[in-house]
Amino acid sequence: MPRTIPLFALFLPVLFACQPDAPSPPPPLAVAPAPPPAPSDVPLLRTYAVPPEQARSIERALSSALSTGKDTPPLGTVERLPDGRLVVVAAPGIQDGVAALIRDLDTTKAPPVRTAEFDYWVVVGEPASATQGLEALPDLAPALQAITEAQGPMKFNLHESMHLSSLLDDRAEADGNLMWARQTVTEVGGRLVADLELSVTSKAKGGSNLLICRDECNHLKSRIHLDPGQLLVVGQSGVDVGETKGEHVSKTLFYVVRGQVRTGGA
């Protein structure tokens, strides 16, 4: 006798076959690698030891490289310490460049130290029937003769003189009895370019400093160009010395300079 298979049993395989698979767990989320930290722009202060004979030129070169113009702040600052080391304040990336530059310096090719030597004379001149005083100032004779050719005969007397030395591109100053001077000299194409400041008084200063005198001093501030060894009258100013025999006497101060450069320290 044939077996009877229940109808629902025929549908069971189909039902089980049509059932969806159990959901598989989601794949793990991919985590992007963290970006490298951005370099910090916070300025750092570092000091660098450099050859003493190259310290000034390196300082000027770095200051120029870090400059961004008049209206924007520089990328960093450079200062020279008394012992010759350089202090640089700049971002880390710039510091790396500075360190590389100094590390690669060729100390065998350091330029020789150059010193500017300037002589200053302040001469008082007053009108005269014939020129007088040239024999007492033989070094200044060419300059004083040029003055008399332009302004007529004068009687000349030396009021004050000074000799001042400074390394090229460095500032120097001196305070004498009747005269104060400051100079910064550079060399361009074999000629000297000097920024000069002079203060001259007609009376001995005593304990005061000529730098701070006002009404009692004659002042001169000028940038000049001259050849080494050239004698140059850089300015003149009137000075009132009062009255003599009832007549008002007006005299003139003439400022005369001569400069040269030598190899070696100041």
C-alpha cells in the first residue's frame, strides 16, 4: 500500500530554502591615520656660535633675509652678544635653515676685518684782510684755501680735533672737551659712506656730556661720501662770540673730516 506524504511536508524544504541567511556582522570601520602634527609657528630663541671675524657679516645677512619690508614684521630677529654669539628668535623651520647655514660656513674664507679711521677738525674762521693761520694747520691747508677762495680771506684757529676708529658697519662715538662725535662707516665700491653726528660747544663742557647739550652746542648730522684720504669740509655754522671793542664779531665754525680704511681691528 503506497505511503501517503502529508502535503505540508512537501513545502518544508521550499520554506527553509527561501528563508534569508542570518545577517553577518558589519565589517569594522576603517580608521583613517591621524595627520602628522603641523609644525609649530611659535618663535623659538636659539644661540649660535660663529667665527668672531664673521659675526657681523652673518648678523647683517640674516637680518636682511628675515626682513619682509617696512610695513610688515620680520620673520625673526637677530642680535649679536658681547661674546660674538648670535641670538636668533624665529619659528622652528627658520631656525633649521639658520643652523644649516652656520654649520656649512667655510671658516677658511673669512673676510679680513676692516677698520674705518676718521679724523675730525673744527676750525674757527673770521673775516680778515689777509688769510692767516694756514701755517699752523698744514694738514688742513688745501681745505682752508678752498674756503678762502669761495668766501674771502679769513683768520683760522683750531677749535677742537678728534681721531675716531670703528669697524666697518659698526658705530663708534667719542666725547671730547669741546666736541662729541659719532660715526658709522661702510665701504661701497672703494668709496667711504659715513653717517656722522657732531656736537660742538664754544666753552669747555666741565662735567656735562656734549651729547645732551642743546642751546650751548652747534650740531651737525650728515651722510657723506668721500674717497679714502680725501679732505672734506662737511659743513659750517655761525657762532656768536660776543662783542670786541664795541663791534659785534661773528665767526664761523668749519667742520673738516678725512677718512681712510685699514685692514685690522679697531
